[in-house]
Amino acid sequence: MAQRSNRPGRSSGSPAADSRKDARWTFLSNHSHVLICLHREPDLTLREVAQRVGITERSVQRILGELEEGGYLRRERDGLRNRYRFRTTARLRHPIESHRTIGDLIAMVDPP
């Protein structure tokens, strides 16, 4: 009997496993995924963002802290919840895309 490998890069033979294999990397970072989720739906909880992005709530907290520290967003209390305001004119960080802004990124993924 042939044994299936669960090692990364090996297919288990099922279509679901093959689609998961293809989803191991993406062109956008978790930082951009968090930003886009909250831009689309500012009332999402951290748990909901984490589920949509596929990371832990703690990772979402860390990412939001980094984005806030970098001046890309401002956190505001709204009752018991936080709301996030994005500085859409802030430039992207990497030299290759630094000629673009957060607003450009959002418009590319979520056109008006």
C-alpha cells in the first residue's frame, strides 16, 4: 500500500489539498490583507479579521500595532469597540512600490 506524504510541497492527491497547496503564498502580505478587510468592513472584530485572513487574533493585533506605529492608521474608540481610520495618502514601504499609496492599494483591490 502506498503511503501519502503530508510534507510541504507534496500533494495528497485530493483536489482540496491541491487548492490548499496553491494557497500557501500570496502576492499581498498579511498586513495588506488586514488593512483591506478593515477598510471593507470597519466594524469587523479582530477575531473576524483573523478568520478571513487565516491568521491568529494575536497576529492581527500585532499587525494593527505596526500599522498604527508606522502612521498608516489611527485607532479610535467607539463605545466598546475600536474603529480604524486609514491614512490613504501614506506611501507604501518597499522601494519598489513606494511611489504608490495605501489608497492606491485599496483602489486596486476594491475599485469604487
